[in-house]
Amino acid sequence: MSRFVGTGVVRLAPLVAAGLLSSSLVTAQEVPSGEVAALAELREELAVLRAVYESRIAELEARVATLESRGSGAGQPSTSELEALRRAAADAAAPGEQELPAAPTVGKTRNLNRLNPEISFSGDVLALAGDGREDFDDREFELDFQSVLDPFSRTRWTLAFSPEEGVEIEEGWILYAGLPGGLELKAGKYRQRFGALNQQHLHALPQTDYPLALSSYFDEEGLAQTGVALSWLLPRPWATANEIILEVTDGENEAFGGESFDRLAVLGRLKNYWDLGAATYLEWGLSGISGRARGGLDTEILGSDLTVHWQPPSRAKYREITWRTEVLRSERDDERGIEQRATGGYSYVEGLLRRNLYAGVRYDRVEDPFDPRQVTRGWSPYITWWQSEYVRLRAQFAMLEEPEGSNDDEFTLQITWAAGPHKHESY
């Protein structure tokens, strides 16, 4: 019996020693003045724990002495008494299972970093060689902030730095997700969901630039305006997933006058998604935006996009093919008030040759929005190597056939890199 009690004491001794050591270490450290009171409470807590364990050990020793004093010789403690004693010793040696007073929280200010936004940075630099141009182009650097504000909303801010534009707010919005009925509401400045590629930033595109149809019918950086957007995920009426998007913006894009709130632009989009198998999906969308440019001139741009993606799950790192096609229709009044109708579009195929190495080719054809007889065509083969998820290198050769038969060829080397939790997002 003495050996049993000794074992319990041995099991409890490290706990008591740890409490005493922790108390002495806390005392020896230099503590900021704001945490002195909390540390004093911690010392008191350790003293209470030590007193509890000492009293339990003393109680057990007293019970053992009582049992040993019963009778003499044959007067041994009963089995039930021994079992009760073992349980008491086990309880005393398991402090984690006891209901002890809660320890004070020390240094709550250390958790404030959880309130900080996620910060990412990306760089996009080109080396260009073409007709009359050979130089380096530090095209754009982006600083991106994202944060979950509360259980109901999140926000994103993207600041773009470039030699031509200076500092520009490329995006800045708040999103309310999880609204009743599968609705989402976005407000602020954002890249609009027209077609398949417009929502992507320059550094995240599958090629070095936006297709000619987007840059000709909107502007060089596509379509981004300020307003509100409402999206609704439908309850699967005819496809694997269906979504309706409605956006009302201020018409600041060049296609709608580039000015203010007095000429609203309204965008609508229907997006459909089908899982065709374990390795293939198909996405088809319809888009349209309508507004009014300077002088009361009407502008409408319609679009249809189709994407087919194949990637076998068992070989996802080594086999992948994407085919994407988009056709746009521009209907806008010219300065004489005469409606001009022009058509443009692009199609590209991209495949994964080996791990991290992609190759593709894009075809562009676009009619001038104010003179449809002027047609530009182009072929752009390219190859992309992902050094890692942080760094990407690309080589692209663009062969353009301008109106009146002139040609404009350009070779581009691109390097993009990113730091932070959000890399080259393609949405």
C-alpha cells in the first residue's frame, strides 16, 4: 500500500514541480506593464493548484494509515476499499479531467492580427520586340487586399500601379454572400462579368493581352465600372449549375462615354455549366450590356461564349486541354446618329504538354465598331511555363493583319510573379 501511494506521489510530483517552475519563470521574465495584473492572477492560480494537490495527497496518506491500523496481522483492507483508493489516486493524478478554475487570458492584443486583411502583391513585366518597338515594359504592379468583414460580407481592394496610369483603384467592392434564395449582392468598382475572360486581371490571362474583340469594343483593359451587381444561383432547372447576373453601373467605360452616373449601363448574363463526365465540363454563357454614350448615342454589345475543359483526374498534373470561343456583336450609333453593327470574336486552344508547361494558339477577328468594313485578324501562338504557383514565364508571338493589308508582328516575353495568399487568380 505504501508503494501504491508512493507511485501516486511520483505521478503528481512533476505537476507540482512544473507549477513551481512556471511561477518562477514568469517572475523572472520582463513583462510589459499592461500584463502585470494578469500574471499576478496566474501566480495565484498556480498556488491554488499546488494547494489542491497537496491536500489530496495528505488525504490519501491519512486513509492509508487508517486502513493499515485496522486490526493487526490479518486485518487487511477489503477489495472495495482498495479499488476506491486506486480511483481516488487516479483522479488526483489526472488534472486535465478535473473542473478547475479558468485561467486568465494573457495578451489578448496578440490576436489582433486576425483582423488584418490578407495582402497579396503581383508584378507583370514584358520584353517587347516588334515593328518599330523594342523595349521593356513594366506594365503593371498590383497590391491586393481581401478580408472577411463579418459572417455576412467580405471585401476586396486592388490598387494598380503603372507608368501610364499612375495609381488606380482597379477594384474595390463589398460582397454580401449567402442572401436568401441563393442571392449575392456586390457594390463598388469591379470587373464586370461580361463573357468568359473580362473578369480576369491582366496578369491572370491565359495570354499576354485581352482578345482584340474585348479591347476594341470596350477599352484596352476590358470592362470595369462602378455600381451594383446581383447574382442568383438557380435551382438547377436545365444544367448542372445555372446563374443569372444583373449589373447596373455608371457607364464610365469608353464605350458608354467614360463619364458619370447620369448615363447608366445595364448588364445581364446567363451562365450555364454542365459536368459531361469525370474529366470534362462545358460552360456556355450569354451576355449583353446596354447604355448611352456622349450625345445621346445608344450602345449595345452582345456576346456568347463557350468553354470546354478536359482534365482526367488520374493525370491532372500532366494532361489538360481547354478550348474557349467567344463572339461579340456591337451595335452603336456613330457621330451622325447612324447605327453601326460590327462583329468580333476569338477562339483559342491550350494544352498541357508536360507538368507545368502549357502551349496554345489564339485566333482573333474583329470589325471596327464604327466602320465594320475595317477588319483586323490575328494569330497568337504562345507557350507558358509555371516555374511554381508564384512565378510564371510566357513567350508569345502575335501576327496581326491590319486593315488595308498591312501587317504588325510582335514577339513578347512575359514574367509575372506574386506573393501572398492570392496568386494569379482567374476567377
